[in-house]
Amino acid sequence: MGTEGETGARNTAAAEDVAHLLVRCLRAEGVEYVFGIPGEENIRFVDALNDSGIRYVLVRHEQAASFMAEIYGRLTGRAGVCSATLGPGAINLLLGAADAMTNSAPMVALAAQGSLRRTHKESHQVIDLVSMFAPVTQWAAQVVCPDAVPEMTRKAFKTAQSERPGAVFLAVPEDIEAARPAEPPAPLQIDTVRADAPSPSQIARAVEVLTAARHPVVLAGHGAARAGASAALVRFAERLDIPVATTFHGKGVFPDDHPGALGAVGFMRHDYGNFGFDTADVLICVGYEIQEFDPVKINPNGDKRILHLHRFPAEVDAHYPVAVGVRGDPSQALDALAAALPDGLTYDSSSTARIRSLLDEELRYGRDNEAFPLVPQRVVADVRTALDRHDIVLADTGAGKMWMSRLYPTYEPDTCLVSNGLSTMGFALPGAIAAKLAWPERRVLAMTGDGSFLMNSQELETAVRERVPLVVLVLVDGEYGLITWKMELELGRHSHTRFTNPDLVAYAESFGAHGYRVESADQLLPTLRRALDDDGVSVIACPVDYSENLRLTDRLGALGGPF
């Protein structure tokens, strides 16, 4: 016979509606924030978040909420949560869900739905959301009975946080949200997945490949960053004197100031780091996922032997023929492989110094360049100088992303964030809000082109209202510069890429943020420092000269190898 307290707890649980039950399940999953906009059909859920310990961050567009959930999940490893009403609100979450899925970031998207009494027919604001989200999520489902909430919530987070992480979508019909379960429910216990040790037979086969190799190169991807494999990568590289390149998503998992660092690969042309792969006979791919960039750029003939070290098998691709797949925790796999290789094994890594010198020369060119509008190399150099090693910069999609991804020295994982799975524009400002909430002790900079900025600039109001200090650096060129670059390269001309901007300083100030205008090359660095040290929201408008884009591709095209 239960105690009076136990009986009261059961009665309270039995009396609560699905909205309160769902919030209890979110709390059990460790959710700290829900990003979203309420609607008529989920008012009970939003109300239940009050006094729950979960902070509801009201945004100005549901797309921004989905980007916030994605970046929060990417930085913490715990699924970020976004919420919207039915119909158009839910549809606005779709882009962020697809971005999270292709960027391997854990995210749970919750949306209201019309009542079960009308979802079978044509009805106001009702659309088949589950079918819409299914192609861009790991799991999409609708709650059809109150008692299923604990199981479905646990499955949603378990699936989103799996390896490989991604997005999950749950629709909650309005009549289900208001209903009460038949039995006193409770959140389910969280089961923790432990890192798997690699198979000894796979290690033995990988040893055979590396023993016969002459010019192996390591490529570390996003999976290596998620797995916390930085220390193991450094140990492995130093034990065998093997150079290490990263993908754009893997930036920082191997520090760029290490003498074995080749920088990042993934640029649209044959960049400096690619020369390290030209003469390679074996590619040791650690946590690399093909959606990060096309392997044809480092294995054009499909003739290099590939060791794939990851927690799950590789995607099938003609230019990614896996000789040995080592499945398990990347750190354990690297340490086991290094331990199994014979002492005294050496490789030729003579091209590394030449590649590093070319990257250093470009950064020096930027630091010393006083041109105005600023050359992008100057912007990259000044951002690097202004930020500490552990501070976070989000480089929005566009020409600026290309310069940051290939040139920005990065020393810790997840401190230079881009979208390179879906390459979505407009994520940096809302993502910066989530980044600051995830890592409040770090300074956060959103670096965005003027085209990307105005796609979600309304979230300046969210940052100011929620008192989330961050800096937005807007690179102003009055066009979609990356598209202009591509059109000039492929067609020899460009069209329909230019636009006008508002007064960005006045625009920022109208939201209650600080606005700064850079009017000479030597103003950017002190302005960045001032804004980053301020406990508020700042926008810096910085004119940039992207004529450097074509000069770069011309220079890379004329650069001969092998080194």
C-alpha cells in the first residue's frame, strides 16, 4: 500500500494533460531551452513551460528557431528543441530541420497539428506535416494517443542524439495536447550509449594498408569533432609524422598551429591543402561524412586506398572506395591503430611545410593590406586577432564563408561554424544566439554577408530582448557575392545578383543594438574588440572588396604541383 505522498503524486500525474506531460519528458531529457513562436493550437504546451525550469526563447521567425535548436545541439551534443504552431509555423521549421540533418546536428522539432477529428480531410491550416518532414529527418511521427508521449519523446531524443545525429519531428494534435492519459505516466529512463572499441581484425587489416603506404594523409571530419577526437588525432599524427587536413565542419579538431596541419579542404577549386592529397596513396578518413564535401576533389581517379574510421559505415561513392572500415569510437580506433603499427615506420610528409607557408603568406597579405573596402583576407586576419582560441565565430553561407573556411586558423573544434551539408543562408545570427546560450563564457561573433544578414536580421530584436550579448559582422558588398564569383568563373559574366541595403547602423540601433560603420581598413580590428568586450548586441557594417575572389581562383589555377 503506497504512502499518502505517493498517492498524491500519482493523482497529480494522472490529472495533468499531455502538454504538461510533454514538458516533464523534456525536463527528463535535460532540455534547457525551447526556441519558438506559440500558436493557437499549442498554447497549453507553451503555458506548461512556465515555472518548469525550461526557458522559452520567443523568436521572430520559426526558421530562426530551427537554426537556434540546430546550433545548440551541435555545440552541446544534446538535441536542441524548437517549437511552432501548425501549418505555416511548422513549415517554417523545415529548413532548419534539413540543415540539422545534413550537418549531423541533433535537433527535435515540435509542432502543433489540427485535431484528429479533422486531419483526415481538407481542413483549415491542416497539411500532412509528417510526410513533409519525413525526407529531411531521421524520424517523423504524430502523437495519436496521450499514453504514447513518454515513449515517443524518449525515442525522439534517442534518435536525434544517435551516431549519426540528426533532426526528428513530432506533431502534437491540438485535441491530444489537451487530453489526459488513462494511466499515471512518467518520463522514461535515459539509456546512455557507450563508445564502441574497434574490432581487432579491422585494426589488423588497417595496419596492413598503412605498413605498405608511402604518403598517407589524414582527413578529419565533423564526426571526429563530435567524438572529441582532438587529442587522439594529435597523438596519432605525431607518432607517425602524418599530416592532417580537416573538412570545413571539422575545423579545429586538429589545431591549425600544429606543424602537421594542412588546413581545411572543401573549397570549390584546387586549394593549397589539396596538394597534400595529390601524391597521397592512402587516405585515413576520421569521422568524415561525404555530405561535407565531394571526395572527387581529393580522389579524382578513385585510386587511393581509404581507411574509414567512424562510428558508422561510409556512404557509397565511386571516389570513396573504402579499403578498410574501422567501426567504433574514433579516438579508440586511432590509438589502437597507432599502437599496432611497427616502431620506426616513417612516411614522406615533405609537402606539409610548403602548404603551410602558402596559407601563412595569404594571412600576412591580409594583415598588411590597407585597401578600402577591405580585402577578405584582412577581414579574416582581424577576426582571428580579435577572438580568443575558444571563442566562437559562425560564418554564414556566401563568399565570406569560403574565405573563413579555407583561411581562418582554428584551434579547437566547433569554434568556427559553417553550414556545409545544406549550405544554408541566414543561419549565423540566430545560431549565434544559441551559441551564446550554450557557451555563455565565450564571446560569439556572427559573420555574415549582407545578403544572408537580411534573411533573418529580425532576430536582433530577440537577442536584445533576451539579453544575449553577441556581435554581428556584416560584410557589405551589395550583392550575392558567391553567386557572382561562380557566374564569372563559369560564364565570364554575371547578372541578377546585385541589391541595395538599408542604413545598417541605423537599422541595428532601431532594434536597441549598437551600430558601427567601418570606414577604413585600420578601423575593423579596434571596432571588433570594442564590440566583443561590450555586454550587449552590436552590428558592424564592414565594406568588403570581393574582386579578390577571382584573383584567388586565378592564382590557385596557376599554382603547379606536386610540392
